[in-house]
Amino acid sequence: MTVLAFRPLADRAVTVDLADRAGPKSARRIASALARIEEAITQGNLQGVEETAASFSSLTIHYDCLHLSQADLVAKLRALLADLPEDATEQAGRLWHLPCCYAPEYGIDLASLADTLSLPVAEIVARHAATEFQTYALGFLPGLPFLGDLPAELALPRRASPRTLVPAGSVAIANRMCVIYPWDSPGGWHIVGRCPVPLFDPSRDAKPALLSVGDRVRFLAVTATEADQIAAAFAEGTADVTAFLQGAG
């Protein structure tokens, strides 16, 4: 796999540029490279590496500069990635079927979207739920996934006036992307529903974020009652996120 650039990030990190734009191809390349690097860390072949972070078109590798020089790290990374396919076609991530309630009290922007897009609410919901999204990056909030690509016919710019409070679990769209808010937060995306599965849980020590770069997501429409029951089960500690996991790519 060709690396576009290795960029020093002070003296404790290196950013590895693998693509020049966000998209499905970039996401597959990032996921493939991340899997290879994390495998090497697990096997003890990258001593001194402390953390990896993936974005839309690059990876950042954080390391202990007292145990590993930047030059040695770059040489190791270059060797690790050299034999990966140039055009990663395999889906490296997992497939999740996440419940989403599109009821009016949760999909509070569906009616206005229907007017703007000249599509019935039911059609917007159907097209959104029929899309298999891919996780391009995590950011803005801990565990918040940027999911692409939203069908072009549903794409709109962000709201002209952001809301000061978007409830946790809100599923929202803007441009060609979709997000799920893990926490109550300000936000300017169009809210189409609510996902009752927690996106970030500190008790999951190894990986508190539910989704990883490269994971795929399909939304399954549920009623408000079903969504409330799922949320209650998680609050009581009786639900398991693996129930929504369909498998690896």
C-alpha cells in the first residue's frame, strides 16, 4: 500500500497519510492499515507504540519517544504496510444492525426535510434505513461516528441555526453523511431518529467507543416503545451490545 506521507506530530506521534479525500475507498484503506498496525502491537512487534487514532484519510500513531525513535517507527510502519493491497476491497470492519426510532418525537426534522426534499417522510425513512453506512471517522464527541455515504437525494447542508441541545442517541444527517450523537450536545445536523444503543461506555475498558473506523452500520426501524425498552435495558445493565453485531466483513 502506498503511503502518501509520514508527517511528524511533535516528538511523540506520526501521522500517516493514506488517501487524499474521504470516501469508501479511503475508509477501507484506513481500516486495512489500522488492522495491520494493531495486530503488530498485539503481537509485540511495535514496542513503544501507545495509541492509534484514525481519521477520514490518515492514521496517527502515538509512541513513547524514550523507547522508540521516530525514524525507527516510520521504518517499521513502512514495512508493515508495504504488502497491503493498493486498493483495499475487503471490508475490514464489523457489521452492526442498530435500532433507530423514526417516530415524530425522535425524528424531529423529518417533516421539514420532507418539505425541502419534496419526498414523503416514509420515503426518507425507507431510503435512510436501506443504506449500508461505513464508519469513516470518530470525532467531535467521544464515540461519535461519521457515517457515509448518505444517498445524494437526501443530502442537504447543515441547519442554518444549530441547536444548543441535541439529545444523546439522535441520528442526524447533513451533506452526504450521517452521525449518531453519543451525548447531549449542541449540533446543527438534521435529526431523523433516535438510536437507543449507547455509542460510548467507559466501562468497556478496551474499547469504550462502540464503533471503529471501517465498521458498517445499517439502521433498523423500531417503534418508540421498542426504543424505550432497549434504552431501559441498557440503563439497567441487562442489554448486551453484541446482540446488534452481525459479524466481520
